[in-house]
Amino acid sequence: MRAIEAPLQEMEQFVQLNSYLDKPFACAEVSGCADSQKMHLINCLGKDVRYRIIVTYSDLRAREIFEDYKFYDRNVTVYPAKDLIFYQADVHGNEITRERIRSLRRLIEGRPMTVVTTFSSLMTPQIPIEVIQNNILHIDRRKPADESEIAVALVQMGYEKNYQVEAPGQFAIRGDIVDVFDLTEENPYRIELWGSEVQSIRSFDIMSQRSIEKLEAIEIYPATEMVLTKQQLQSGLDRIQKEADTSIGVLRKAFKTEEAARIKSNVAELKEQLQELHTTTNIESYIRYFYDTPVSFLELFPRGKSCIFIDEPGHVQEHANAVENEFRESMVHRAEKGYILPGQMDLLFSVQKCVARMENGRRVLLETLPLAESQNMFSPEKSFTIPARSIAPYNNSFDALVKDLQNYHQKGYRTLILSGSRTRAKRLVEDLRDNNVSAFYSEDPGKVLQTGDIMTYYGRILKGFEYPSIKFAEIAESDIF
């Protein structure tokens, strides 16, 4: 959208920063940022970048960024971290897996995207993206399909068989009809077979069971990040059993019978889960037994096509070190008590390794105040200052808004007011005009604001901001009401 991009081209520091990011391994530090303004800056930087990776310091902040960045890029996804310590007590169902695989799907399909995540996600080992890619189930109306083969494939992909599909990650078979709710989709699919012939493929509404759209072909993505072949499953379980037997022997020699019994019980439960129940839920802590070379999230992106934006590097650094220290201490204690095997203690990638992997691409550190060089583990090469400040809330005072807008107009500001509804955006223009404020509404993405313009537009950000040096302001509806 030209109205939000054009003003920054007048800022010398922004132009220099954008030019510097043409370097393949650039690492820039940008100070003077305000929280919501960071999203505007990220969107305007590196227009040749195919993948933007925003790394922040907490799940709550990641959700805020995700909601805020939707205005700038509809292709934004959030990639939440798995609980690295209490992985067996995950109360989120498959929602976290669903969001993670949605991000991986966009990456596999090669579509440009922005992904928001935390540093702890980068520290968690995961399977290579080729494994997900090789386990996508393709069903085409023009090709034969076998009901039993579909069922076997879905179970291996982590789908749960139910009498009726009720939630993502489930499938059901009734006669010649196969219903499957792809974990990455909003609606389930219904596949009607006649022998080995695919009669029809439709998406349908889960509540009314009515068809939504007829389809010629579909791709069903795995419902788990731990896709295992029979050979991988058996090989991994053999490794686990071998290490468990060794640990049990050591513990018994030390007269720690309770701990030895706990390991034996845990391994027996794991075998039952994988071999009898055919579910891989919450077994990520055993990933190194099933995959020889797990990778980090950053390694999934094509080299040279992404840029990493680090939100408040000081906070990210504190978060990363806290996660690593907490994990190490917890794992030592759990291993001593027989809750985990010794091999599970090396689950995490270290902070140092993750920072080293970041150096293979472009990085931008966004911060309010610059860190001391000795305290910044990301080691920026160049520093830039792009001063911005947040808009003070109006607390339902329309008179205060009118006064500020008149002041902006007199100073030659270009002002954009964002509203979450087209109707409210148009009504706001009428109210402003009634108060002698010259404003207009536009839906033209190519519109460039001129000096003194006040425009309302359909869109939502969490908080407004302004660039005093270039006289440009964005005001959010939440700032006003």
C-alpha cells in the first residue's frame, strides 16, 4: 500500500538501511523504534525478501505481533514454540501443531510469507521439511484410490480415526465415503469412492454437513510433526530400549529401584502408545532417537531468500538464556529421578548454535534503545536510528482527536487513520468534517498521501505511531475509542 510505504522513502536513514540489506549477510541495528511502528518498518524493508522471520521474546508478544502484522501482510503465520520441559502436559490439544504445520505448508508451497516466532522455537530440533513434503497425501478425481491405503496413510500421518469427523486431525470411513479434516484447513473434505474410482471430492460444513465446494484434487498434510515409517519407528524404539536397559542397570546398582522402575514404566507406555495406539502425540522429546539429523527452524528456509527481524534483542537474549538454563537444570533433575533417558538431556540446540545459524542470512535488530556492544550477542555490523513514537491514547475524547488532527494538518503531516470496519471509517470522515477537519476515505492501495492529507482506511493495527522527522502518522481506532 503506497500510502504507508511512500513516506519512508524520504527518510535518509531508511534508504541507507534498505540499501545495506542488499548484502547477503547484513546485520543491522535499528534504534528509536516503537512497538507498533516496528511492523510498519518490517513491511517496508527488503521488498525482494521472500520470507520474513520475526523473532521475539514471549508467546504473548508473538501473538500481538501476529495480530498487528495482519494489516500489512495477510500471509502472516505464527509458529509457536513447543513446551520443551513439560512436553507431556501439553493442554493445547493439536492447536500448536496445527499452527506450526500451517507455516510449514506455506514454506513447502513456496509462497511468500511472514512468520512470527520466539527464540525458543529456534532452539527446538525438528524433522527435515522433506519428511513433511514426502508424506503429503494427494487425492485426484482422475486417478484411482484405494480406501484401505488412504486409511493406512492417514494413520501414519497422525490422523485419528473417529466414527464422525468433528475436529481437525480426524478422519472417518463410512462405506465408500472417506471424511478427513486436514489439520491445515478450515473445513473437512468428503471423498466418495466407487471401488477404486474417485467419484467426487468436496469440502463440507462440519455443522450442517452440507457441501461447500466441489474439487478436482486435494493435498492432505500430516497431522503430526513426528511422521515415522515402520522402519524408523522400530529403529527408534530399539535405541530407546537399549538406552533404557543401560540406565536401569546403572540405577539398580546404585540401589535406586524406584527410579529404575519409573524408566521401565515410561518406556513401556511409550511402546504401547506408538505400537498399539498408533499416536505420536507429545513424543518430540524422543526425536533424536528416531531421526539422526534433526534440524532447527531456520534451516528450513532457502538460503538467501529470508530476512530475520529480532524484536528487542535485549529481551530476546534474556529469554533465550533463561530457556536454556531452565531446560538444562530441569533435565538433570528429571534424569536423576528416572523421568527421562540420558539422551533426552541433549534435546535442545544451544543459544550459541542458533545465533550462529542466523549469521547465514540477513538480520535486523529492532529496539527502542541500542544495547552496549559487549551485551549484544547478535553482533550488528551497522547501526541506524529511525526515530518514532507511539500515539498517546485519546480515551474516547473526540475533541482531543480533532485538535491533534488540526495540528497535524497545520504542520503538514500526512495522517492515516485505520478503522476495523469500512462503515466506521466512512462515518469517521463525516464526523471529522462536521468538526472542520478536512478528511477523506479511500480504498485505493496505490493512493499516495500529500502534505496535510488526512485519510481513513479499512484496516486494523493495535496501536498508532508517528515519524516526526518525515511528518507521517498512523492512528489506530483503538487509540481513539
